[in-house]
Amino acid sequence: MAKRGKKYLEAAKLIDKTKRYPIEEAVELVKKTSITKFDSTVEVAFKMNLDPRKAEQNLRGAIVLPHGTGKTRTVLVLTKIPDKQKEAQNAGADFVGDAEFIEKIKGGWFEFDIIVATPDMMGELGKIGKILGPKGLMPNAKTGTVTTDLEKAVAEIKAGKVEYRVDKTGNIQALVGKASFDNEKLAENIKTICQVLVRNKPATVKGVYIKNVAISTTMGPGVKVALDSMLN
């Protein structure tokens, strides 16, 4: 187990590890226990009763947070259609093009956070799937990154759209903002993700669906959250 620094250990003393805090208290506590000099990112982690090997339980999607993430994402749009290229540029995409960017990626260029592509580009992108896949950069219709509505896709990403996906161990993690956010805004972002997961519960899940929820800041300790406090 990694050795924890003095600041972390002091912060951890403020948290009762046996307690699930109401969302408002949990947010207050997670901000108080942020130990970085910079504006820490806040993440939420859901321990789910999901088996990602079953197609219907391989939960994945995207959501626009009501108060954004506090992080500006660099968007690469790939399309061969001239009108769509213009649409993407007008919407504020950082890079727009087609084959030339695929060649740049093959050469090790990754100056972007997310790719949005029109369906006509998916054959080309498939050829570099082994490069994009492990980095989580492959566009996907479920998350709205394979689309012909480029204006909407780019606008939503710039407004604070986040993707969520169940991992191999059945857990879901998502970025929900910055430690500098108002408590109410952070709480609302976290509640929004939680409520989306509840609405999208697969019919084949038996027993408890969300086993545990915790929030944490960059390098800070986790704070468990009471699920019922996020569902109203």
C-alpha cells in the first residue's frame, strides 16, 4: 500500500470512514480535505452491482452536468463533409478535418481530449482503433460522439458533458467539478449523475444496484455519500 503524506493523514482524520454522509455534508467535507495547492478536481465513484461481461449491463453514456466540470476540453471533429466541417468550426471545435488527422494520430499526435466523428469516418477510425481504444478516445454513438449533429455535440462537450462507463470491476467513476465550485453546484452535479444511473438501471440487475458512493478530490481522501440524499 502506498505511503500517505502528512497532509493526507491529517485530512483523513476529519472523515468518519464508517459513516455515509448526506450529500451536502459530504461536499463540505471533501472540499475541506482537499490537500493540493491547485484547484483540485472532484470525482464521484459508484460501486455498482453490474456485470460488464453481460451486454445489457455494460452501462455507458454521457451527460451534460448542470454546472459543467470547470475544465475546458479540446475537441477534434472528423468529417469528410465540407458543410459539416464548417458547422463544427462555427460550433467551436478546436480541430476539424478528416484523413490528415488520422495520419497525425498514427504519428503520435494527441493534442485533444475527445473526438467527435460523423458516421462516414468510422471506417477510417476503425483502422486506428488499437491506438484510440486503450486511451478511451474511440467515438461512440452511445456517448453522442458519433453523430451528424456536430453543432449540438461540440456545444455539449464545451458546456461540461461527461462520459460514464462501467469498468471491468463493475464500478463507474466520473468527473463532477472543481473544489472551488459552490457546495450547491457540486452537489447538484453529483445528484444529476446518480439520478441518470438510477434511471438507466438494467432490467436484469438483481438485488442492490448501487452498493456504495464516494466522492474525493485529486490526491484527497474519499468521503462516502448516503445514496438516499441524492435521489430527491
